[in-house]
Amino acid sequence: MSIRLQLLIVALTTLVLPWAGCQYARELESTLRTSQEKSLLASAGTIANALSAQPQRVFQDATAGHAFTPAAGDLYVYPLTTQPLLDGYRDAWNVAANPTPLPSSSGYRARVQTGSTERYLYVYMEVDDTHFDPQPRDDHPQTDRFDRVDMTVLGADGAPLEYFFATDAPGLIAAQSLAKGEDGTDSVVTEPRIQAFWLQTGAGYHLEARIPLSLLGQRLWIQAIDGRGNGRAGVDAHRAPEGGRLFFATTGLDALLETFIRDGTRATVIDANALKLGSAGNLTASNKDPDETGTTWWYRYFMGVDTTDMPILPSLPDALGGDSVTAALAGRPHAQWALSGGNSELLLTAAAPILVDAQTRGAVVLQQAGDQLLALRDHALTRLFNLTLIATASAVLIMFAFATWISMRIDRLRSAADSAVGSDGKIALHMPESGSGDEIGALARGFETLLGRLNEHTQYLRTLGGKLSHELRTPLTIVRSSLDNLESEGLRDDQRRYITRAREGTQRLQSILSALGAAARVEESIKQSERVSFDLREVTASAVAAYRDGFPASRIALDLPEGPCFVRGAPDLLVQLLDKLIENAVDFCTESGIITVSLARDATSYHLQVGNDGPLIPEALVGRLFESLFEQRQGRDDRPHFGLGLYIVRLVAEFHGGTAVAANRSDGSGVNFTVTLPLI
Amino acid sequence: MAGRKTREMQRFSYDSGMKKQIAVVEDEPALRENYAAALSRHGYLVKTYANRMTAMQSFQVRLPDLAIIDISLEDEAEGGFDLCRDLRALSAELPIIFLTARDSELDAVSGLRLGADDFLTKDVSLPHLAARVAALFRRIDALRRPDNAAEIVRRGALSIDAEKMHTTWNGAAVTLSLTEFWIVHALARNPGHVKNRQQLMDAANVVLDDNTITSHIKRMRRKFQQVDPAFDAIQTVYGMGYRWVE
């Protein structure tokens, strides 16, 4: 694995930063939630205390201590903000709730909803009765022969007043009541103060009635009766004298609450039945942060609040529910996070009981949208997340660049180390990066030291031959001159034989020494050579002609280019180079093989090539052939091969600013030695 | 030059019957004794010295007829060169042969520039050495006698006196070492014929490698060019050797 990749992976660990940020934000959020809970609960407690000091402004004495029982005909009266037009529709009521079904023992269905303004009580009914039975136009109707709605109100003086609504044609009507005439028969009396609108629909009829509050006590029983005797729905005043209570919201409580609450909070006061007495405020803060909308889906995905285990608050228009409300009504303040039933918004609900004379008369419920908190958190988190992401991205980038730089340097050092010892045996002493002060620089300097020592050693080995030859020459001369002297003394034949052998030995020794020292001599003579311009073509031609005479057994093919080929250098040395290449070729060329000498010219250089058919050079040795005293190939003769020939070739080629290369022919038929010399 | 030689002659007047004295300055005892033995066998009187000091002391008393000097003497790496310089100061005519284990081109050039008559490596065999010594004495003897026209080879501007081993080009003397003289002689005797390196070495009674021959040739060309810048009679035949062209 490359350093680049390794460091990249290391750099990726900085992703822990955003993660830690998220964790931190979650903790922050949890703390914020707790503190919001506490603060909201404290607010609720404060409001509850304030309200408990003035119970008459909060609670309805009429319903105090009574349980809200819809089955007994108890009705919640919604506070209406506007005066609705009597038209048989409740659109103008602005009440979110649907009408409540009336208790019914038969299949006859009717639903009712009540609302009040300052002066009127409105009653709205929907009755499922597909057949309209109109009221006959007579003064003494059979009251069970037409569709009607009976309404009994407990008058302000406590006496029940019985009315009914019926009509011969839909439209605006007035309530009627039956008056016992003096003749004992019932006669219909119209009550013009109680207006209603009868609207016939496909499913039945709607009745929207308006009763002045001045006529009204605290109870109202209502039932719809089918004119064909199919049944009735509702509560009869006679059967349930304790039912039919009207649970009013408290007038003025909204305004009172308004003084307590802050923006973004909804305060609701409920009575012991959890019915709303009044409310103020709304959940949406008016000064929403526009930045909040910028959060993206992936961010929501990672950071969204886990709401799966949150309870869902029942969404009732007339009453509140949930654990907080239950707890508060039991006397305990309580706060709770929940989802609103309607639109699944996160809500914080805090409820505190309102105690009057140590009795829980109701509760104050404060609600805040969790969104507000989320917005705060989201904002902080988005910033944090973005910042850490940018930090991570730049860290990764920087690390990647750094790793690239490091690995580039190491790579440079490596390739320099690879090629430090050239194929020609030359050692490059300078390493890249050795100037830098870090570990890579130290490594490079270490390499340089190593190469320096290697170079010294190589130099020592290179000069060893010369030194040895020099040191051995004197003792050899002593031996030889002694033999010379001995020979002059006049010897017996048997003695002469030994002398001759000794002389042969010294001659061999001498040729070995001479070869050993030759490298140094060649180097020296090359140093002293003068450079002249000469025609390489002519020199090659002349030399090859001489070789054909010198080696009559060998076949030498010559291939020369057109025109003179001028080279700057020493022709003597170049001939020496050719000598060595030809000698080498003659040694290794097969009996029937051909030695080819060719000179070619391209745009930048001359290529002087001497090739021979014969054994190939082992690949491992190709680069080492031109080293001093290197000899691996077994020639045809038994002469000692000290490999100086090709070394001289290299020296001469370098003297001319060129190179010498040995290569096996691609078809394996032999070997080519190519000397490349620059054009002048 | 000629005048100085005449003066030297007078100082070294000896008759042929008198044994010629050779000084061998060589720090290697075995080698010194071997050279002395061989030269004595050839009828020379040999005096041996191990270092420059003893040799110089003796030379100041009496000069030898010929000196064979090793370059490195005991602890003086170039003691032979110093000795040669001092000896030349005493006598311009005394034949000096450098005999050394060193075979570098530079040494040869330095030695010859200091006025040595020949520069031999210790590879030379004793008979070859004796031949050279004899040749040098012959050159000196010949210089004392009147010119013998029969011994003179003339090739155009070149004239070689084989007896005196003396060379002139257009009448001007060209000072050649013994080896160089024999090489020129071998080339000029058969103008136009290519002599390979082996033939030249045989003629000069030396064992030299190719590069040394090449540098000898180069040096000879330079010596001729000193008296005639247009000299180009010694021609290289690449791959074969050299030839004299008229």
C-alpha cells in the first residue's frame, strides 16, 4: 500500500471530528431540551399560580366539580370569534372539530356542535334523515308526525323551557313551543328570539340555531326526532335531568392568558375535565430564522431527532390530552415531548395544575414547537458540521498533497538509488533530496555516504590491478634477471630445461601483470590524447582492410554509409577500440560465422557496430561486460582473458563523448556491440 | 650543441682498451647485483649505488661512462629524476638510461625531457639491456670519429647516421632517444612499407604495449615538427602500423 493511500486513510480519521460534533450537538440538544422543559414547566407553574389567585376569572362555577359526560348530553361550547350568519353551514364558525354524535338508541343519527359569542349560543345539528317530513300548517299539529328537533333549555331563572324546530319548508325559521291552550289542546307558539336555519341536504338536514344567552341557563338538552318514528337521537330533558350541561369557555380568559405568554408558546387553560377554558398564543414564532430552511435532506437524515418512541398527542379541538394533562389534573406538574396529532410536529408540552383551595380545579398547559429548539440546534450544527467537513476535506487534501510530495521525494530517491550504480559501473555520488533536513534528507545523505564508500572501494578495486602489477614487477624482474644471468653462466642441458620452464613461467606472469596494469596505462594515454577531426568512415575502412589481412580465417563484412563521417577525437584510440571489438568478435565468432562491421548515421550520432555469430551473453552480464577485468565468456583460445578489451572500448567511447553497449541479437544468432558517437 | 659535445669529449678521453665504467643506481639489492653481474660479464666495470646520496657523492669525484638509474630510490619516490638532473648538470654528454618498474607515460616523458637517452621498463631482458648499453657507447664512439658517409641513410630531408645514431632533418639535428632512433631507423630504411607495432618493438629491442608505441611515435613527430612544422613523414596506417612517406 503506497504511503499516499496510507496517509489518505489516516486523513479520513479526521471524519471523527464531524462525528464528535454530532455527538456534542446531541448532548447539547438533550441539555437544551431538559432546560426548555424546566423553563416551560416553570412558566406553566407561574401562570397556574397567578390564575389560582383569581379563580372567578378562570373557571365556570356552573360546571365546577362536574364531570363532562357526552352520553348525558353534556356539550362543550366553542368560543366563536365572529358572529356566524345563520345559513345551515358552520363554515363561518372556524371550529376545527367535527360535530359530536348525539347518543342514540336507534339507528337514527344526529350530530351536534355548540358555540357561543358574547351574546348568543349557536347550536348546529346535522341529522341523517333522507326523508323530509314537513310540519303541517296547522295550529295543532301532531308533534310526532314531522321531523323536528326538540330543544329544552334551563332558563336563567331555573325553569325549563321547551322548544322545537320544525318547518314545512327549509329556510330561516324560528323556534316554536307548545302552549297548553285553555281548551287543553296544544297550540304552537313561535319564539322569534330564537332563530334557526333549516337546510335540507342529500343525507338529511342541517339546523343552525341561535339562542340569546339571556334566555339561557346552564343546561340545554337537544334531540332530533324522525317524523316517521324511525327513532330519535339526543337527550331528553325529562329522562336526564342532570345532563345537558353546557361547558363554556371562560370569557376574557384568552385576553388574560395573552398577558402571560411569549411568542412561540401556546397557553391553554383546561378545567378538571381537560376541556379548554381559554387559550392564547400560537406555536409558530413570528421571527423565524430564514437560514433554517437551508438544511439539506442528508443533514436531516443524519441529524434528525429520533421521534419514533415519542407519544402522539391526541388532537382534540375542545379538550387536551396526553400524559402531561393527566398528570397535571392529578395535581403534578409535568412536561413531555410529543408529536402533535395533526401534523406530526414536535411539541413540548408542560402542564401545571391550578389549585384553588387545595383542590385541582384545572391546569395550565403550555406548548412550544420543538422546531424552535431544532432551529437553534440545526443552525449551530449545520455550522459545526460544515466547518468540520471543510476542515476534514482540507485535512484530507493537505495530507494527500503532503503524502504525494513525500512519496514523490522517496520515489525520486528510490529511482536515484536504483540507477546510482550505472550499467557501466559508474557510481553517481550525488543523491536528490540530500539537502533537506528531514529524515528523507538524512536517508539520502546515508545513501551518499554508502555510495561514497562503495565508490572508494570500486576505485580501489579498479586500481588494484595496476598497483599489484607495479608491486609484483620488481620481484619478477629479479627472478628474470637472475635467470638471464644463470643462462649466461653456461648450463648443462638438464639445467637449461628447467631454466627454460622457469622463463616461460615468468613470461606468463609478466603478461598477466602487463594486462593488470594495462587499464591504468590506457586511462593515462587516453588522458593525454589530443583531439582532432577525422573521418570515421575512412578509419573504419582502413582498419577493416587490415583486419581482413590480420585474421584471414575470419569473414568480415563491412557496411559503410555514403560520404565522410567526421568525428572529433583520437583516431589511434578509435582504431584501438575497433581492434578490441574485432579481437572479441574473432574470439567468439563461430567457425562458419560472419563478423559484421557497420557504420550508420542518424540525426544526432554515428553508430559503429561490430557483431558476430556466436554464443549469446547471459542477460545478467550484459551490463557488466564493459567493466575492467571482467571476463565471463569462454573464448575459443586458451589465452587468458582479463576483459580489458571491452573496458578499453568503453573508455575510448567515453573519451569521444559516446557510449558502448552490448546486446544479444533479437533472433539469438549472435551478439552486437554498438558504439554510439556524437556528430560534430 | 656540437661545440659542447667536443668539450665533453675532452673530459672523457679514454681509449677503447680501457674498461668502460657503468654506474647502476638501484635500491633493490638483488636486482642491482643481477644487473651488475650481467654488465660485468659484457666487459664493463660496474659500480652500484643504492641511493641518490651515495651515487652523487661518487659522481662528483668521478663521472661514470654511463649511468643506469631507477626512478624511485629508497625513500625518494622521484630520486632518479633528481639524480638525472644533477648528473646532467655535471655532464651534458653522459648517456643516461632510466630503468624502472614504473611504466607510466608521464614518467617516460619526464625522464626523457630531463635529458635521459633512453627509458626502459624493467621488463627488458638483460641481453636487451646489454645491447642498448653497447649501442649507446657505440653512438658516443661514433661521434668522436669523422662522419662515415656509407653509414648514412638519406630519405629526402632526413638523414640518419646509423653509426652515430644521429638524426637530422633538413640538416638540423633531431635529438631522439635510443628507442625513438631505432623506430625512425626501421621506418625510414624501407619507405612506404608499413611496419606494425611488433616490428617496431623488435627493431628497438623493447617490449612495449601498443599505447607506448603510439606515444613514442607522437613524440617523435613532435620532435621533427620542432625543426620543421610541416613535417608529416610518419604516417599512421590504421589497424596496421606506421610507414615512412617521402
